[in-house]
Amino acid sequence: MQTIVLSVGPLANVFILLMLVLFIFSILAVFFFSAVTEGNVIDEFRNFKDFGNSFLFLFVISTGENWNMLMYDCNVTPPNCVQGVNCGTSFAPAFYIIFVLFVQNVMLNLFILVIIMQFDTYYISKDNPIIKFKKNLDVFMVVWVDFTATRSRCIKLREKRLNEFFKKLPLPIGLP
């Protein structure tokens, strides 16, 4: 019996997470706003009557297009509405603000993070100054901890012991 392992890259992971969030919010939108059939933004094509329309509509507003007008359409409550036409719920502001904050901020930042990580992995050379700095900083910290722990209890280093400290460091950053 063979086990098949499906390897998915980090960009696909972020996309799958975004689709999961849209799936969850689409189900909630159908539950809360399926009775709203008319409004400034809601019409016969853009509505929350079923899951498919809800998913596509939330995908459209995840780009930032008219989400606040949609929130006002879904926030109309009795006695200012017609039952079965434009009656929404008072949960609409919380729903849309949480949706927009999560999708536009968190997911967008995750997407940018994945792009930067891929760029760092494939396009930055090994002799990059930042990579050299990280390596030298790690070496410095190890020598610093060893030097201060064996010599004294304090983290401070007196100027008369600097020469001895720099001789302990390896050559790119220390003294010969």
C-alpha cells in the first residue's frame, strides 16, 4: 500500500486559508442576510440568497468594493424595512467590519509575506550583507554570553576587557 503525499506550496496554503474564510463567512451571510433582496448594492445578481451568490459577492467585496454600502443595506431593521425585501439584522456592522479587517488586512499581509519569503529563498544570493550580518550577530551573541557568564555575573563589559573579548571573536568580526 502506497501513501501519496500532496505537497502544496506556501502560496497555495494562503489561498486555501482565504477560501476557507470566504466559505465560513458565506455560510454566515446566507444565514443572516438571505432575506435582503433589494438595496443600493444588493440586486437580483448580487445577493445572499444561496451559497454560490454569497461566496462570489463576498469575494467581490473582499477587494474593498462598496462593502460599506452593502453593510448599510443589510443593517436596515424593522420598522424601517419591508419584510422579505430589505430587512436585515443589527449584526451587519459587526459582520462586515470583522470580515473586512480579517480578509483585507490579515490575508493580504499573509499573501505579501509568502511572496517575500519566496523571493528571499530563490532570488537573494548567499553573500548578501544581511545574511552575513545575521551570521556574525549569532556568533557575537554566543561569544558574548560565554564571555560574560564565565568572567562575571553582570552583562556589562569594562573597557579594559574589550581587547580580550575581541580576541575571542572569530576573524571576520574579531581581532587576530
